[in-house]
Amino acid sequence: MMPITAKKFFLMPIPPTPNGRLHLGHIAGPYLRLDMLGRYLRTQGHNVDVVSAVDGFDSYVLWKGLQEQRAPEEVVRDYHRQIANDLRAMDVQVDDFLDLVQGPYAQRHARNAQRTVERLVASGVTETVTERVLYCPETSRYLAGAWLLGRCPYCQTDAGGYFCEACGALFRPEAMLNPQPRMGDSPLKWVEVESLFLKVANPDSLLRRMHASGAPPSIIEVISRFLERENNLIRLTAPGDWGVAWSPDRFANPRVLFESGWEYALTCADRSLEKDPDHGQAMLCNSDVTTLVSFGIDNAVLLLAGSVAVMDALQDHQSFDYVLTNYFYKLQGTKFSTSRLHVIWAADIVEKTPASSDGVRYFLCRESPEKGETNFAVEEFVEVVNVDLAGALDGRIDMALASIGAGQMLTVPSALRPALETAVAQLDQAFQLDAVSVRNAWEVLHQWMQRPDLDVMQQEQAYTWLKGLAYLGAPIMPRLSEYLWQCLGHDGLPALQSLFATSQPRESTLSRSHFLPLSPALLQPCLPHSLVLERTTNDA
């Protein structure tokens, strides 16, 4: 194989809103996919920096504060910690995870955002638009964001805030059909507010950029409709006082910057720059850093249209080179819902049950919502772990480790190299930056796990199979892969440059316990109350 020239990558998983923990729906979408890509790039010898934050200025933080009778700053601080724990429990690597409301980078984040919008205003690419918003004098709340419920003006589905999860539309609060206050604010009156918008000069160029970044045609079509409906205007400010401050409008309404991803990209890239100054700021046009962001389709219009438009308008900056998008992930056929507690929290499934993070990751990759909605079915998860992992895989690993022994120098024989090289090439294809498919990566690993042509009772074949299992499994099942790699006599993490190198296996301590057998009953401590009751009723 040709040697790989190391490159620098900056990866930013979409900042989650700290109004709750991360559940498996979050993990299966943007976080696991970007983590797998980062791990794959590291096996290739590349320099990868993953930096994210919490979206602490989302209005849903205020709503959560009211529910829990806590200050919004405390809500952000608490859930920032809990979200970080959910990521760690699922072995999702984030090198830095920032709190930009009150952490050490909060002031820089505010300055970055304010100076960017100031530059846009000075360059003449913004417009001030007068719009109508429902307002409650008693609570001083503008009905936008978390405070507004109603129906989508385009598909008539129930919606909230600025977005419609059903059709992906982004619209102005005054366009909401049958607008209602979430918290019962009364009395309400319509008020005029001034909001700042960015005018997209060349929407066709914007759409071409999105296509080149790997965004699917269905999402590009949604963005195209949005730009046409909104006369190519992208929101930059919103009424309210929770967020990065902007000057009040001429009606004396307070305003904050309407965050849409680009400001997080700037601050997170600044943090990455501090750790590796030689590579420059990742979001600048002259940077040699390859940048990627991951997010769900409910954020597609906001993040793609907003980030690409703002970065392009700055001229000396550029938007993310590649994007990973995902659809919704369901639980037992119904959308994951934090508000209804129809969730499995990420840390709970590995901390409160016998399930391992490797086993959960393996199943989520198999069910990845990268092309459409998919579903976490408890019984199916149990079957996959018991049959594929605790059953077949653990047993085969035991036999292979026993076959290779310890102390003897071993290498992949020339006769077996083509099979492993083919699998490596297939994994490479699965991680093409403009078309990352963790489902395809799972399929490569799954096929290698089963390889009937490799007899793990024979030393050289067992060694080859274990080498491939450790390398191909590194993005999906990192704990098992690292352990096997070290059993094979290597240090550190699986790496392509050492895949065909001679090594001296070490004495292994792994027994058939990496994947423990599961049952629905054993998973009950992490299941939502509704599913536990449903299962108990069905069993009765």
C-alpha cells in the first residue's frame, strides 16, 4: 500500500442544546457518525481535532429553567456536564467540549459573533426587516423560539419556534399558523420588531457549495425552497435578551444574535488553533485544514444555509468542506422525545445494564439513520448482541487468540493479504468524505467477522483474521479493537501503517465476557417507563 501523507482535520459535531441529556437518537445521528469518521482518519495517520460546545443560548434553555426553577446559567452548566458524560459513556471522542455561556471561551465567542455581524453590516450585505411578533408585557416574552407553538405554514403539521421538523421548513414567527404561547402567556399583543438579515447575493452558488459538501439532494431542495420563499434572506438577529447581545432596534426591543452554527465554528476553530498553531484557523480560506460538521435534518436549513451564506459573505472565510446529515432515529417505532421521556439516555444503557458501548455502537451503525428514518427496537438489539457478538464473535475471538499463542513473531502471509487489502479498500470507500456511510463500514466489519474462508484454528489465518478485526472494527467497536491490537503485539491504537507489519502477540486475558448476553428484562433499568409498562402488560 502507498504511504499516506498526514493531513489536518477539524471536526465539529453539532452543539447540542443543554436542556437535557443525550439519548440514543442523538448518538445514532451526528455524534457517532462523526466519531467514527474521526477514528477512521486517525487509523490512517491523520491529525484530527474534534471540538464542540453546547448551544447554551437556545431559548429552550430558558424554558427548561422555568420547568426546573433554576437560573439558565445553572441549567447550562449542569447539562453541559451530563452531556459530556453521555458522550464519554458511548466512547464518542471530543477533544474539547466548551460551555460558551460562562466558560473560559464565552467572551471570545460573543466577540467573534458580534464582530462577524458588524463586518457583514459594514460590507453592505445585510437588510433590516420589520416583522410582527406576539409579545406578552406581563412576562416580557416575545413569542419566538421555545415560546411559540402552532402549525407549519407549509405542511400544516404541528410546529414550534422557527422550525418544522416534519418538512424541514424554517420560517418567521409571524408566519406560524394558529400561534399559541407554550407557557400560557397572557395578554398577548402583536408588536413590530426590527431584525437583521443577510442577503444572499448568489443563491445558485450557495446551493452548489452545499452539493459539493455532500449534502443530500433532498435537503438541498428544502433549502432552495426556503431561499425562494424568504427572498434569499438569512436571519441574523432575533428579539429577546438571552444570547449574544446586539443593539436594540428603533422600537427599543432588545435583540440577540440568531445563532446558526457559523459562530460556533469560529470559536471552536479558534480553540483548535490554540492547540496546533501551525495549521492556522480552520475556517479561513487559506487554511490547509479539512473541516467537517455533522447535524440532523431538523437543523439543515439553519446550519447549511446560515453557515455557508455567512462564511461566503465574509470572503476571507469558508464554510465547512463536508457535512454529514442524518434523519430521525425512533425508539420502538416512535420518535425519541425528551419532553415525553420517550428516551434511552446514552450513559444509562451502558452504566445501568450489562450492555457495552461497543455493542450499542455496533447496533446503532447497523441501524444508522443516514439515508432515512430508522428504529431502535429493543428485542432486535438484544438479538443482535446475543447472536452476532456475545455468541458468534466472542467464541471466534477466543479460538483465534488461543491459536496464535504468545511470543512468536507473526505476519500476514502473502496468500492472505489480498483478502485483507480488499476489506481495507471497502472501508476506505465507506469513509469517502463526500459520502460517509457508517452502514457500509458496519457491513465491511460484519462480513469480516464471519469470514468462513479463514480458519481461526490455524495460526496464520487466526492472526490475519484478528488483525483485520482490530483494524476494521476500530471506528465501530474501539474498546475491543484496541484490546485486540495490543494482544497482537502492537502499542497504541490500530493503524494502517502497522496493519501488515510483523508483530509478536502478547499473552491475552480476554475471556468470553466482552459482550454479555442481554434480555429485555436486563435492559429495563434504562428503558422509559412507558416501555417497561408496555412490556410488563404484554408479558402478563
